Amino acid sequence: MRRCLLRRLAAGIAIVVAAVSLADVALADVAPPSACGPDALGTARVMAVGGGIRVGTKSYPDTLALADREVVLTFDDGPWPATTPAVLDALARECVKATFFLIGENAEARPALARRIVAEGHTVGHHTWSHPILTKIATADALAEIERGMAADDRASYGAAAAPRVPFFRFPGFADTPALLEELARRNVAVFGADLWASDWRQMTPEAELDLVMLRLRDAGRGIVLFHDTKRHTAEMMPAFLRALKAAGYRVVHIVPERIGPERIPAQTIPGRPVY
């Protein structure tokens, strides 16, 4: 009888611990600026994004319904040694949450970095297995690339792969096709373009990149911003960029899958215009 009671007590404790852990994960998504000091940028709010939508006016007619001076920070092509940790360090210092669209083979090669992204409260999206331009290969091969990348990302990030934990996808080079868009919508996967980008695939100094992206943000006023955490100049620029956002009155919105919880503010889309 005593053993039975002890087993029941242990099970109850495990349930309580699990519930607390899940609550901690949910609350950790928005760290108050005070956790990093009074001058930290912080994360203003969390937006839950449902599957099947297509947003980002560089590619699609609509974008997320962000208020003036609200930005969503996204990073492509990682995880990458040296540069991804530097980006994560900069975000952590400012209590800012972002979304990382991982390449599957990079995540498979560096699972500790993928797990760090998740552990620090960021969102992991998907960017294929090996970054081919999907319009240049057969639809079946393109879908296989997408599926393999999603599975690799999830194995690296969470230790297991089934349906993608986070059904967010970005096309390499924004090169989509009607057939692929239709299939991703059928699978309830949200497709992300961008509203503006830092053009950090070009070689430039961190100072030049900062000037460029802030100019584009001033013109746009809000939007989904694209960086690459594989680029050294982007990693070196990131601390100054986050301070510049704070100084200019911008607020960061963290996007998460809609199913994470009912307390999230659900995403809406609005017509937009591309900036650069």
C-alpha cells in the first residue's frame, strides 16, 4: 500500500513539475526589459500565427498586422558557428526574441546550437535541407527537400521529428511555385517572405548595414525584417541595431505557432507594400 501511495505521489509531482515547466516556457517568450536592465529593448508582445497563411510583401500581397514601429526579426540559413552564437548573445542581452529559419543540414551538423535557439525562447522555422532554389527542381524533389529539412531541424532542436513542431517555412531565395504553395497550405504550413531585408548577402561593413536597414525601417515603419545569422557583419552589427531600435521607439513582436496557447494574440494579415 505504501509503495502504491508513493508511486501516486511521484506521478502527481511529475505532473505538477511538467505543468510548471510548460508555464515557464510560455512566460519566457516575453522577458521583461527589466530582466536585462532598464535600457533593454525587450520583446513587446507575442503574436500567434496560424498555418496556411502567406505573409511578407516582398513576395505576397499581405503581411502580418503589425502596429506602427513594430518589427518581427527573422534570421535565415543557420545555425552557423561563431556568428549564430554572437547573434544569440546580442538578442539575450536585450531580452529580444526572434525567429530562425534553419537549413536542415546546418541544424543536423550543429544540434547544440539548434537546441540553444529553442532553449533561449526563440522560434525555429524551416528553410529546406540544403538551400536549393526550388523553382529549378521537380516538385516532388522540392517537397522532399522541404520535408527532409523540417525533420532535420526538429531532430536537432527537440530530439525527435514527426510533423513539424513549428509549421513555419521560408523559401530559399523566395522562389516558390503555385504547386508548392498549394501543398504547404494543404499541410497547414505558414509561408514567410519578408517586408524588408538588410541585403546582408552583400559584403559590407557592420556600420553600412546598420545605416541601410535603419533607413529601410524608417521608410517602411514596421514589418518582417530578414537577416542572415551566417554573416559576420550582421552578427557584429546586431548589438548596435538592437540599441538603435530602442532609441527610435521600435518594438519587437515575437511570432509563435498558433497552437502554443490561447493567451497569444492571434495573427491577422493586412495588405502591404514591399519596401526594398
